[in-house]
Amino acid sequence: MKLISVDDIQQGMVLAQNVYTLDDQLVLPKGTAIDPKAIRRLHNYNIFNVFINEDDEKPESIKSSSEESFGKRLKESEEFQNFKKALENDAMHLETALKQSFTSDEAIKSQSLVAPVMMLFDQNDTGAGIMDIIHNMRGYDDAIYMHSINVALISNMIARWMRKSDDEIRIVTTAGLVHDIGKLVIPQDILTKTTPLTARENETLKTHAQLGYQLLKDKDIDQHIKNAVLMHHERHDGSGYPFGIKGEQIDEVARIIAVADIYDDLTSKRANHDPVSPFKVIGAFEADGLIKYDADVILTFLSHIANTFLANKVRLSNNLEGEVIYINPDNLSRPTVKCGDSFIDLSRMKDVYITEII
């Protein structure tokens, strides 16, 4: 293994270590065979040096990645497989812990509850690639447990991007885990319904915020967590529920959970809808995010989330496939995509858009 300048890197070289940005975002996983796409990704993220395998260290199983997307290479990496297994285990642990918490008078052990999720950031180098990995794990249809894990992870990343303290990050992460605890007492047929909810069913579903707060209000956990359970559907302009409060009336932790919750809900598979393209969600956030969400939270989220899609392969509404090579800072939902030898600047082509990450 040796360290070389990105300017000296050559096609066919193999990364000996994961490559991260300064703010712990995975750029390329260990074992990536360098090709023009990988080089562009390194330059886009301002990476100057990388560790590569010496010739005699190159794994025989490594093949050229010129025809593989970043997502495909990531899914084949050991890091992704470890994360996937840990995530599934955490979802089962969370289900057991939450059910026990409201069927008994025992206090919620928030430290033990959040520990497995925090370990996802600390073990197997998964911390840097959390968003990249989440983007490539969108096949689950779980209205409570897997969603809660995802919201905890995304909220944790937002808190890190906002430079919150370790204690604040832990509180935000725990709030993400339990934010939907009220859904445990919502009828299962409503949660799993595959057709649109009736007005009455929708009103019943909305009660999960208050029901969740009732389950937690006498538990010995941080008040910010209780408030987040109650307020994560409130909106900055007063258009949310259950109380229609606005602005600074909404708990600061709930303001973070609100963004993570809606992003994961829309971009994940659900009983009543297929995943929505992350770029469509980003576009919606750009359109009304400053009205509905806390400005600091939404601007921090948008400024980081779009860049996690650089070098990802996407499908356009005109059925062309290509690679995201540039994020337009003034129009984050409409990047520049390289399709073959053509460069499509979506900010200039309003009738074409990204339909999915592939």
C-alpha cells in the first residue's frame, strides 16, 4: 500500500482504503478499480491523495469498474454488507425495545437503545458513508422500525453537519429512533394499507404524535426527545400538526427530525407508494423548504445531501441513463448528467428530470 497524489493516479489502480471527505462522507470504497468516473469523483470532492494497492497486493477478484455504477460497487463492498447486516439487527432490537417500553412501567434505557445506531458510525468505517449507503438501501417497506433507524441515522448526520455537540447528537439520534413510537398503537391495517387512506383513517394516523408523547411523558428521558415525538410533524409556517405551532415554538430537535422524517419517508418504499426520486424531494425542499422548515436545518441538509449523489448513475425522464458529474449550487435538484458523450444540464432543460438512482 502506498500514498499517491490524485494527479498521478492511473486507470486500473485499486484503492487500498476507503476515501473520505473532511466531513466524513464516503467518496469511494476500498477495492474500487480506478477509472475515469472514479477520477472525476475524486476531483469533484477535492481529494488530493489516496492509498492504492501495490501491484503485488492487487486482489485477483478486482475487475475494472468502468461499466459499474458507484452504487453497484458500493453494494458489493464489505462495508455495505456489514452495514446492511447491522441495520437489520438494529431494527429487530428496536422493535423489541419499543414494544417493551410501552407494555411495562420500565424506563426506556435510551443509552442502550441508541448504542447500536451510534456504533454504525464507529465500526467498519461506516460513519463516513452513511448517506451513500442509505441511498442504496431503499428496498425495505417498514413503516416503523427500519424507518426509525433511517431517521435516526439521517438526523445524526444533519446534527453532525450542523456541528452539534456529542451530547446533542446523541439526543437527536435517540429522538429519531423513537419519533414514531405512537404508531405502535395505531391499527395495523392503517399502517399497511396499500390504497389511499380515508379522511377518518388519516386523522387516526395523525394521532400517533400525541399518542407517542403520552407513552413517553412519564419516562425518564430527555424532554427534547419527548418534544420531538410530539412535534415532528409541526411545520415552521404553522401548517403542521397536532397543534399548528410555528417557528421557535417547535423544539429544536423536532425541527431536525422533521426534515429527516419526510426525506426518508418519501425516498423509501412504503405500503402505499414507491420510492420518490431523491432529486424530486430535494426540488420540493428547494421550493418551499424555507417556509415549512427551520432555515438552518434545511439549508444545512440541502447543501450536503445533493453532493452525496456525485458520480451516481441515474435514469432520466427521457429514459437516458448517465452519471451525475456536477451539482448546480443554484438548483440542487437539477445537476449536470453525462450520458455517453453528451452533457445534459438539467437546470437548462426543465422538461427533463431525474426519475431514479440506479
